Amino acid sequence: MVTIYDIARLSGVSKSTVSRVVSNHPHVSAKTREKVLRVMQEYQFVPNSLATQFRYKHTKCIAIITPSIDHPYFSQLVHYLSVACTKKGFKTVIHQTLANKKTEEDIYIQLQKNEYDAIILASSLLTEEEIAKCTKNKLLVACNEDFSGNYFDVLCINEEEVMMEATAYLLDKGLTTLAFCSDNLTSPLQQARLKGFRSAHNNKGLAFTEQFVFDKVCGIEDGIELGEKIFKEGLPFEGILTGSDFVAAGLISSALRNNIDIPNQLSIIGFDDHPITLVTSPQISTIRNRIEEMSNDVITHILNKMTEGEGAPIKKIYKGEFIKRNSC
């Protein structure tokens, strides 16, 4: 069996150089790397990944925690994070918690056992304190959820600010009876959006009805179901701010079936600026997040922390953008 010593001898380089090639270390010239890789291929040399992990104390693997990859936003987020990881030579493991706290806690145990170099947390049902206790100072970065940043690194958009801006737009048009949709009101992210919705009303000296806050409204089917309820019961909404472009698309579908004129009888605003906003009639006004930029920044930040060591937690906030189209 060919060993790393054999590859070094056949390549005319040191064992440490071969090790750097195997670990994809940047401090190897392109010419030397190519020569070593050619010899490895010729002799069908396969590095012992477990030994490499032990030696360099990393797995080259990052776990991503998401409630469900079936959700349009989280499927996009996982895609961009995985692409960014691959470009940096890291593998990804995707964990769907399906909103189960025990499942999430078990993943943190795997991090404690050094099965992953880091965890990217897209959403959680645990408190910040509970997460910090579970991870025991291992490398975790929240990407998407609006945590405080006191316990671990957080990168997210300013959900409160951009929701307040979109809500104020409708209120400025004279639409005073507005509804708010959420996929999970218990999450910090959704609470931030609701706070922005409330603040826009408060700034105008207006109240809103708590009964017009709808939870567990996630996809197209939920939007259709909510639309049927609104239109059949004659609920007096003039505008709806949804938590997803897919919910907005479902509402528009229901409105068309019930002969509701969008936006003259009802204004609708989505969230995420998914391409589906461009194929509905009318096209959906929405809120654009910074998902690709944020994903790249998350991976860069993780690699910097792995290289430079732990420091004080940081919180980076991105500004969302309200995109005006024809549904409002």
C-alpha cells in the first residue's frame, strides 16, 4: 500500500509538503501541487481522512441547521451556504430539525464531539442562552435569525426596519386596516418583523388588531387558504404583509378566483424577492434580503475564526430593500 512517505519520495518533495497538498493548504506553489497530485493519482493514493482530521484538528465539514429545506427561503439559504462552503474546500451536512428542540440539541452534541468544524444556525426554537449552553463555546454562527450577538456571532438583515418601511408605505397610501402573516411567531426573526409592523402603526398614531396577525402561514397553499377565509368571511383588510413571496402568490391566486382586484381592493407585499414574484399577475411587491452576500460572509467569517481563534461575538446587520411592483 502506498503511503504518504512514498508520495513524498516519488514527487521529490517533503512529507510536510504532501500533507499541505492533502489538506489544501494555500502555501504550496501551483507547480508543486500539480506534481504531487499527479503522483497521487498515478499511484491511486487515498489520504486517511480520519488521520488528517486528527492531525489538523478539523473535519473540513460544516453543519447547517434549518427547520426544513422544503421552505423556499431556507432552501435558497442552504444552496448559497453550500456553494460558498464548496468554493472554500468544505463539505456541508444539512440537518432539518422539523421544529423539534431535541433534534437541534442532538446536533449541538455532535459539534461538542468535534464532528463538525462549525455550525451555521439558520433558525432555532431555543433561546440564545440555551444554544450557548448546548454548544459550550464551540464555533456557531447564526445566519438569518435576529439574535442579540451577545453569545455567538450573528449575521442577519434588519427585519424590523425593512418591515416598518413596507408597512409605512401602505399606511401612507391611506390603507389603515392591515394584516400581518408569519410562518412561526416564536422565532426572533418573526418577532422583529412584527415589531416593525407595530412600530409603523405607532408612528402614525394608529392601532392594529391582534386578530389580524396570522401565524403558521408558510407557503402557496397556506396563502390560498388564508385568501379563501378572508374573501368568504368578508374580513375588512386593505393590505396584507406576508412572510414569504409564496404566501403572497397564494393570496393573489385566491383573489383572482374571488374576483378581487389586486391592488385596488387589496394590496399585498411578499418577502425574499424570490423569482416567483415576477410570474404572478400582478407582479409581487416584496422585500429583498441579502442572502447570497450574507452566505458568503458567513463562510469567510467562519474560516477566519478557525484560523485566528475565538474572539468576542460579532453581530453584522444587513439592510433589506423594499421592492415596489404592482401588487400594492
